[in-house]
Amino acid sequence: MLVAGCGTGLHSTGIAQRHPDVQVLAVDLSLASLAYAKRKTPADLAARMSYAQADILKLGSIGRSFDMIDASGVLHHMADPFAGWRILLGLLKPGGLMRLGFYSELGRRDVVAARAFIAEQGYQPTPADIRRCRQDLLTTPLRSLTRFHDYFSTSECRDLLFHVQESRLTIPAIKDFIAGQGLRFIGFEFDPATLQRYRALFAKEGWSMDDLDRWQAVETAYPDTFIAMYQFWLQKP
């Protein structure tokens, strides 16, 4: 399994723990993050985990293929998420599974507004300015950002509101790409509240959880459905 964008390793070690028969290659652009991840890898997982510094856009040259690929928190920080997605698909074996995560344009509408506010006010991504910005936002309608747990940590708030690159997608854009690549959409990951929303709209029509048009209707009716991100699985034919 390939974990693309492993960061400091929490997610990749979790995958190794959940899948005891899997060999994991975890890659990231940050050498510092990789060093921390390797140092914190539990001893009982070390034989099944390897780390490498890599640019996703250059991974096509590694000469390897994978049964599973996880890219659940990295592609939305690329200027063109679809370019990275295509590279990773080229590394996925036929019949292989991929787990992806993308920011939702609708779900992060107030994040977009906050970024405009930050640019207008000239806040810098320093601890002092991040704290000052958070306090100032609480006096505006953008206090809605407190629904993100990232808001309350300086480092996570930097990622939430001050990240140098963020791309957001829509369900129709995801649908078009999946269709164009001939992939099979398996389904979103969701919580019980989202399931209830789905039932409220489509109980009479029966279940079709892999129908992206229905999920577009759910998100339109309930804009906070994918407030964290779209997380979903697909399969390569």
C-alpha cells in the first residue's frame, strides 16, 4: 500500500495497525516530517513500513505499483489536484482500491471568506497574528469557523486559514473525473448524521449510496455535510 502525503506518520501507522498483512510505503515532500514519522514508528510495525521523500508529481518514475493507495489529505494542497490524482492512478494495479480526500467548495465556504478577510487585514502566519486573527474573527459572522476543531490550535489554525495552497472541489467535478478515467466509485465515508440526511431525501427511492447525483442533492440541501472533506473510495477496473 502507498500512503501519499504521510506527514508526521500518524495516519500511515494507523493504516498499518488496521491492516496487519499490508506492507506500507509512506511518502511525503517534507524530510523533517518523514524523520519524525520514522522515529515515532512503533517497533512492532517497523518491518512493514518504509518511508521515502517524494514529490507526488514525480512518483510515476518509481517503477512500482500498488494494491491500495491512500491520498486522503494531500491532493487538495496541490495547484491541480487532478494532476496528482492521475499520477497516483498510474501506480494503482488493475482492481486496486484508492482512498481519497478533498476539500469541499461548499463545506469550506466560510474558510474562503476568512482567507479574504485575512488578506484584507494583513494578518501574517505567525503565532501572534494567528491568535489576534482568531479573536477578531469571533466578532464577525465568521465566528462560524469555530465549528472546525482546527480553529482552536495555533498550528492547525495555520493550516486551516493560512495555508499557502488550497484547492477545493465539488461533487460534479469529482464525478466527471471518475467517469473520464473509467473508475468505479464505491462510496463516501460518513457519520450517522449524514446517513439520516440521506434517508430524509431518498428513503422512498431506496438505497443507492454510490450515486453521486444523490450525494450532490444531499450536500446542496445540507451544506455542512462534508465540512471536513470529501473522503471516499474508488476502484480501478
